[in-house]
Amino acid sequence: DVRKFKETKKQFDRVKNAQAPRNKVHEAEEATQSLVLSRKAFRHLALDYVLQINVLQAKKKFEILDAMLSFMHAQYTLFQQGYNVLDEIDPYMKKLAAQLDQLVIDSAMEKRDLEHKHALIQQRDFSYDDTKVEFNVDAPNGVVMEGYLFKRASNAFKTWNRRWFSIQNSQLVYQKKLKDSLTVVVEDLRLCSVKPSEDNERRFCFEV
């Protein structure tokens, strides 16, 4: 207790500085006795105070070391648990890594195939010439080419109608439906010429 220590120190200083009359032997002896007792009490209390300070300092050291040790133990437990968890999922991680490697290989192969196909398509497009296309006029069914085209009507509305056209036996014919009879547009294509029609709002138009 610091307060008790200070009070004992003040009492000791007060007794030490007190003056006793020399001609009164009895009072001088009492003052001397009081001084000795005060000094002993102050010494004992001072020793207790120093002891308590040392105990507190040592306790603080122990508490700090104990806290550090507890923290280190907690960290060790955490990392040990983490290591155990990672060790358990190690096979899955290896499997996932193998799948990733295979995915990279497959992606590279797919990219190479796509680039190869792209190059072939470009090469075919560059080498393709519509003006040099030859048709087999001797086809077994007589049909050289067929497919859907939009035909512009000759009426006042000039509407566009989707029809199934075909070239067969040197004639250009069409049908409204596949089961309908053929309507001949051009009797002999060998006597005709084809030119693009640019006056229409549609693309890829031509006239025969």
C-alpha cells in the first residue's frame, strides 16, 4: 500500500526532526524510543514495499510470457489444423490440377482446329469464283440447281413472294408449293443473260 508507506515515512521524519529538551531525561528517552520504533516500522514497511514491487514485476513478466506462450500455442494449433485439412484435400487438389492441365491441352487443340478450319474457309472463299461455276446439265433428275428465291410480282403492287425455284432442262421454273405444277419463267436459259438489279430495296437481286 503506497499510502501507508508514505504515512509511515512522514511519521518517521516527524519523530526524527522532533527536539527533546536536554534537561528532561525522561522525555529524551521517550523521544529516542519513539524514533527507534518509527525507524523499524519504516524499514519493515519499506522492505515490504520493495518486495511487493519485485513480486508485481515478476508477475508481469510471468503474465507476459504466459500470454505469449498461449498465443504461440493457438497459432500452432491453427496452422496444424490447416495442415491437416490441406493434407486431407491433397488428392482432390492433385486431381483438379490434372483436370486443369487436360483442359489447357484440350483448349489448345480446339483453338488449333478452329484456326485450321478458319484458314481453309478463307482459302476456299478466296479461290471461289462465281463466274466460273459449272453445273451438271446432265443431272439424272434434270435438276441442275434448286432452292428458295423471292420473286417480284408483275402487278401494280410489285410484292415479293417466296417461291421454290429450280433450273432443269435449261429452263427456269418455280412452284408455289412443292406439290404444285411447275410454272416456267424462262424457256431457254442458254439464250438469256443475267444482270444484277440495283434499283430494288432488297439485296442480291438479279434480272434474267
